[in-house]
Amino acid sequence: METIRVSTSLFDKVVEITYNYLGPAAERFVARQVRNHLHKEPESLSKQDLRSLIDWIRLAMAFLSDDDQLVNAYIASLRELVGDTKETVRARTKKSR
């Protein structure tokens, strides 16, 4: 039996995570963030773009929700795509000081 692999783009992964927080508006929201702030098409989103995209998403979500726990959980989920955990974020912050 042959296994069919479905390739999921990085954009699709971000949308999948975002869907848990914004529902059906997820794809449109993420696409708008990518186009307006990164000045590229969503399909060309790369791993190098993620940190910047996450910063923009955090800012946008701060306008949409007063629930800090919800926003922090969402951002933490996105950071997992980059490989960022609380520990790696702290270490990177220490280095930049």
C-alpha cells in the first residue's frame, strides 16, 4: 500500500494554528499580515520570516483581544514553528543586552 504525503506549506501551518484562535478568519488574517508587513505573497513565507510575522501578529492581536493569556498562548504556538521556546527566547534576549 502506497502512502500519499500531503505537503503543508509554512503559511498553511501558521493558518492552522491561527484557526484555533480566529476561526474561519484565520487564512485572511495571516495572508493580510504577510502581504502588508512582509511585502510578499503568503505562499512564499519562509522560516526566516516567522519571527517578524509573529511580532506583527502579536501587535494585531493586542488590538483584537484584551485576553493576554489567549494572545500569549497563540504566540507561543507560533513560536514552536520557529523552534522558539521560553528558554530560547530568554537566551536570545540575554545575548542582545
